Amino acid sequence: MRFCVVEIGGDSGAKLAVGRDDGVVVLPALPSVRTALEQNGVDGLMDLALRVKGPVIGLQQITRWLPPVPNPRTFRDFYAFEQHVKAARAKRGLEMLPEWYELPIFYFSNPCSLKGHLEPVKKPAMTNELDFELEVACVLGRDVQDVSGQAAEDAIFGYTVLNDWSARDEQRKEMKCSLGPAKGKDFATSIGPWLVTKDELDDRRVGPGRYDLTMLARRNGKEISRANFKELYHDFTKLIERASRDVMLYKGDLIGSGTCGTGCILELGSEAVGGWLKPGDTMELEVERLGTLTTPIVS
């Protein structure tokens, strides 16, 4: 199933909806997958989506797309694609650390600055090096602690497209102080438009927490990046195992994969893609089966 949070022309307020045919059907639930999971559980929410009666509302009637999980308790973003890590470290004159292969590394980002599909992102005044990051994220459907393997995979409710916006010049300065990223990241993260339940992807599963799905990025309609979800070095079960060690994770928590190989201007080189992002640009991040996340940049 595909879930989304949207506003529909003629109706007031956001709605939780499930994709059906070429449109959506509104669910009798509060407008957040997290809240729906807390109130119904995974099985209850799936049953609700199967049983709901109502008109199929065409996508053209949607006037606003919100994040499918607008209010996660926590948002952890990992660093799980080897090619990106190697390239990013090489840009700083650094070699790969052996610890990276042992430990899935993450940072805490801002769960209060999430943006939906088609929602503009304002270029921060502090940066001249605005960048995108092409990622996949999972949303948890169960409360778990100290899980691994199948129990970690069972905790995943579904997957979505994620763009971890980055102010590279600010990030570079703060990380010289051996802490961060922080202000270089926390101004915006875009997710959506859909949250796709993992059973929809079973035919593309190539291992625990890993799927054969093409990932690509377009700037102003021109493709500049292409990778594949399956290229993760640390799969999502390993990310959840690490995140849940000695701490509880909750329904609706958001976990990002980190940038895929070639999935940002930092790695591609600004000179190769027309410079850093600027107002007037539009970024489209597409992950096969998960949808296309579109963001205009504004001043």
C-alpha cells in the first residue's frame, strides 16, 4: 500500500490517504502515519486502508503534499553507501576509516523541519553551497529495542524518498571542530510523496533491508545522478540494529540511508552540474516504486 498526507481542493485541513487506482482515498484517521500507527498498529492500519470506502480522488485535486510522517519523534540519518563515503572523505583529503565498515554511523537531524513533495525549500542565507542528497528512508511500524536480523526488518513499516538538504560550506566549517553535521543540515529535509509498505517491494528484495530499485536525481529536468538502493553497504536491518542498541525506537521514527553514490553535488563536482543549487532550480529525486520527490528552491 501507499500512504500519503495531503490537502485536497475544497476540503479544509490535511488528510491521511491511501493510494488507490490513479488517485487516493481519504482514511478516517489523523493526518500522520505515525499517529495512525500509534492508534491502530500495523495490522489495524493496513486493515483500515483495505476496508475504507469512499470516492477515489484524482491526484490533480491534491493541492498540497505534506510529509507522510510530519512528526516523527526522532530522525536519524545514516552514512551507509560506501561510494559516497569514499568520495566525500577524499574531497577532504581523508582515507576510509576501518571503523566505518564495522559501525553504521548516523547523526540526529531535525524532525521539525520536514518538507513535503512540491513544497519549496528556501536557500539559507548562510550558504553559497546548497546541495541535495539522494536517499531512501524507512519509517518504523513497531516500538523496538536491541533488535537485529528478522526482528529489525519486521520493525520496518515502509519506505519513502528522502532529500537531506545540505549547506556544504557551513557543514565544512562546523565539522572541522569534530562535531556535526548540525547547522549545515537542520534547515530542511524533504520526504515523500508516498510511504510505500515493504510488502509492495517483495519482488525486488535482494536481501534483508535491501532492494533492487533504481535511484536517480534530476536538476531542472536533466538527470545528474543514478544509483541503486541495493548498493547499500550497511542494509536497513543493520541500521536499525545500531540505532536500537540500548535505546527504544518508536512507531513513526524516521531512518535515512545516507546519500547514494553520485547522489549529491559534493560528490559530482559543482563544475560538472552547473554549480551549487540556487533559487529558481528544481530538484527531482526518483526512486523506482517509491515515487518522485520534487522540490523548487526559492530565495
